[in-house]
Amino acid sequence: MTDITIYHNPKCGTSRNTLALIRNTGVEPRVIHYLQTPPSRDELVALIAATGASVRDVMRSKQDIFNELGLADAKWSDDELIDFMLAHPILINRPIVATSIGTRLCRPSELVLDILPLPQLAAFNKEDGEAVINSQGLRVPV
């Protein structure tokens, strides 16, 4: 059995496309709706570390709350930024996917292909129509 977890926001097109790419391997992942069920501090810290990204890279800066709180200011430590993400889960960038191969912030959604342990089973187009996987289950060249 393949263990895949996606931290998902169903209102986000990138997150929906990523989830669909996972399902296109024939696997139903563990879906965590992180806005309703935010990770604990330990889980968030471990998740960020597993991506290899910085705390700021995993923080969603396109939210009004980001600007209202002045989070672009370099004065905030990583611990403080994590506190803000825990208090306001909308600040956690999405989707984050964890598989047996690795953990990644999947923006754009096709980055998930690098960490999926199983191949794509069918052609796949993003919601906007962009082809990502061809009819042979292979990634479409950019």
C-alpha cells in the first residue's frame, strides 16, 4: 500500500490539481483539510523541515492577513512565523504532499510527479486545460 498525505484546501485550484494527479496513480491519499484540522506545532515544524524549504517559503504571502500582520518584515523569527501560521492556518502555503519518496510544497501542482511512487494511469489536464500527462501516462514536455 502506498502512503501519501496531502495538506489540502479544496478552494485552491493548485491543490485540487495536485490531488487529482495523486488520484491519477490509482491511489486515494490521506487528505488533511488543514484549515479545519491544522497541524500541531511539532507536525508543522517537521513538515517544513521535510520539504527542505524555509519557513518563509512555506508561508502564503498572498493573504490579506499576511500584510495586516506585517509578516514581510525580516524582524520575525522562524518560531514567530510558525506561531502565526498556527494561529492563522490560511498562512500555510498549499498543497504540501508527503510520500515515501519525499515531501514537497507542490506549487505548481506538477511538482508532485517528482515524489509519487506510482506512475500516472491516464492523460491529465489541469483545470485550466493545460496538458500535464499524455495518453501514455507520461509527463508532457514544457
